[in-house]
Amino acid sequence: MPEIYQNELKIIKDIENYIKEPLPLVSEISINGFGYVIESRHVVKIGLSNKNLSSIPESICSLPYLRILSINNNSISDLPNNFKNLKSLKKLYLTRNNFHYFPDTLTYLENLYFLDLGNNKINEIPDKISCLKNLKEFYIQYNSITEFPNSIGNLKNLKHLNASNNRISSLPITFSQLRKLLTLNLRSNLLQNLPDNFGNIMDLRECILNENKLEKLPESIGLLKRLKKLKLSYNNLISLPESIGNLTRLEELYLDNNNLISLPESLANLRSLHTITLNGNPKLTNLSSELIEWLKNIFKDRKALFFYNIDI
């Protein structure tokens, strides 16, 4: 067994007493793992997932070198105030617990770059989320969030955001300040529109907005020149802006089950596109010969998922 500092070994014993079973020494901690990892005699990773815990052992908060903590699939509803002492913590998994609010103590973890609070009952993200300056991945899907605070735009290093399956009806204008965002998943919310400056998130590669209530897209969407996947299925879209033709790197476009009446001529500029879905738009019955020819070419290559209610 690798050596471990005595004060940290005592903490491991305290944890074992708390959970009433031995905590195994392991070489790595998986997302839903159980055990602990030692490096240079320090405890650096702990997994306590699937243990039916209603709270976490407070002694964990005295591990100064802890970098990864996974406590998924428990019944935890609160974190101890001294959780803020885990200044080395970088990755925290708290999915499938019983949180009804965003724990304030998390906003003190300045080195945190990965946070998963998915599948809880959280209804609000606090303004103090902006304190997590190094956050790169934020997962808060399957909660009851109704809006993002204006301070969300201060997460300048955020690259991946999943807030799907919530109750978000609009995005603050500051949302466009997330300039490093690469993937955005807002599926199954209540979005009726996007901010006019949405296109300022210019590094975005994947944007998932299906199953909302969107009626239109802002013209600025054409600024997303690096976008490769755009999912807009099951919305209330009547038309698309001409600027969508500027998305020359777009490979997948999902438009099925909307209220589209027409498509912009600029779609023919999407030379990288290999997948498009259009089924479930019963009023979309009259396309120009140029667009029909373009659609034929995509279908001919047998790369596209293509559904349309006109015989081409």
C-alpha cells in the first residue's frame, strides 16, 4: 500500500466510519466510482457514489490536496460550510442528488473547472456563479432553472454548458459574452427567442436548441462561422434568416417539426452540410428550383437524413 500522511489517513478512517464500510484504495476514480486515490502521499481523488448518503462526511473538507470528488447518485441536499476549504478541488460531480438550491459554498472554489449538478431540483443559479472564474464545464441539466443570472457572462473560460431539460424562457443579453463556449445544450426548455447578439459566441461548434418555443432566430446567427451542428427540431419556427447561409462549416441542420413556410435561398451556400431534416413542416410546400437542386445533390450523395413533403 502506498504511504499516506497520517493526518490524511485519519480522515480516510473517519470517512469509513461515516459510511460504515472500508473505502478501497484504487488507481483511478470513475464518474460513479467508489474509493480514493493517493499521489505523493496525499489523497487527491475520492469517489462516494451510490452510497445512499444524505450528507457528506465533513472530514473530507480537511483534505488540502483533493482535486476530484464524485458523490453522484446519493440523497444529499446540502454541503457543509467548510466545503469552501477545498481550494485544490478541480472536478466535482454531484449529479442525481436532492439539491433544491445551488450550494453557496461552491462559489468559493476558485480552482474548480468542472461542475456537474445535473438531475437535482435546483431552481436558481446565483449571481455569485461569476466567482467561478476558471469554470470550463458546467452541467445543470434536468433541474428546474427558470433563468440565467446576468453574471453568467462573467464565466469567460466556459467551454461546455448543458442546461437542457429546465424551464428557461429567455437568455440574458450578457450570455453572448461567453466567447469561449464550444458546445451549448438548451434542449427541452421554454425559450421563445434568442438575444439579438447571440451570434457573438463566435467559437460555438455545437448548438442544441430543439424542443423549445422558438419562433425566429436573430440575424446574428450568421456570425457563428465555426458552427458544425445546429439542432432546432420541435420549435415554432416560421422562417429562417438569410444570414444562416453564412454558416459555411455547418455539417448538420435539424429543422423538422416546426412551422416553416419557406427556406432562404442562402441555404444553398452551406457547402459543408451533409445532414438536414425537414419533415413535420406541413406548410413548407414551395421551394425555388435552386434549393430543390441543392437538396437533390445532398440526397444523391446518400449522406443526408432527408425528409420533405415535396416530390423532388
